[in-house]
Amino acid sequence: MSKIDPKNGAAESTDAFAREKTAEMPMCAQASGAATDGRPTRSRRLFIYSHDTYGLGHIRRNLKIAGSVVSMDSGAAVLIATGAPRCHAFHMPAGVDVLKLPTVIKRPDGGYSTRSLGIPVDDVLRLRAETLRAAAKAYRPDVVLIDHAVVGVQGELKPLLDSIKALPTRPVVIYGMRDIVDEAE
């Protein structure tokens, strides 16, 4: 269920909806963090890719999901990777942190450009892709939640997705899509 904010007309998930959806995530249903492959017990880990290229809607939604996960499972840790330029302006619940990616912005023609680095966008996308891959490899998530863009901005998630195929314990990959994708015509 979503509710509509009467002031700005934006749809926002209710707390009950967020709790319901995060309860369905495999890591929230686990009874303990005990590993079965000989590794020491560790927190259950969620890695969220929030494709944000400039706006704040996706990061707000993903912080709500992350907050619900850690409130329901005190043993959980959530890392959100995003290019949102103001991501650190939001309150981070205990157990949640943000990996800030270089910001790219969508141009009116549908292509992308860098926000402020002044280097070719292909170089920034390559940097973002390698950062995402390395972060997921080091973080070893149990669940990867991909928000809105299945393979990321111009395919930047492909190296991460390819690398997790080779892991001995593959994370569960979930695709998250918002209720309203585009404006009415």
C-alpha cells in the first residue's frame, strides 16, 4: 500500500508496508547469524544499490527499507551505495551506512554526464562500476537489493553481478521497483 502526500502529490510507502516487505527478505527471516561454512558468526548483510543520479526519492526510500531491516533484525547491517549528492544529509540509523559514488546526472537527451568531476562520463561510470564490485566483494552481502535500474546506470552493475556468480555462497539478489515509474502522458 502507498499513501499520497496531499501537499506534493508524491507517493510514499507507509511504515507498515515497509515492515511487511522487509520481513519477506531472506535475511530478516533468519534466526541467527551462524555461518554453516566454517566462517565465524557475523551480522547478516544487505547491500542496496540506489541508482540515484541526482534526486532524493530513491535514497529516501532505501533508507526507509534499511531502517526497517535493522529495526526488525538487530544483527543486520545495511550498506547503501548511491550517487545521490546529498545522501549524507539524511539520518543514518544504527547499522546503516552509505557508500557515496561519484554523481552522474541524466541529460535531457537520456545520456549521462558527470556532475562535477570534469572527466569523461565513461571514466566515471567505470570508476563507479569497479567501486561497486570491490565493495560487494569485501562486504560479502547475504542480500543485494537493486533499486529501479536492473543493471545500474549504463550497465555499471554488470561487473558486480558477474563477480557474485563466482562466490561460494551467492547472495540473494532482489530487484526493487517503485510503484510509479514515469509521469502520465
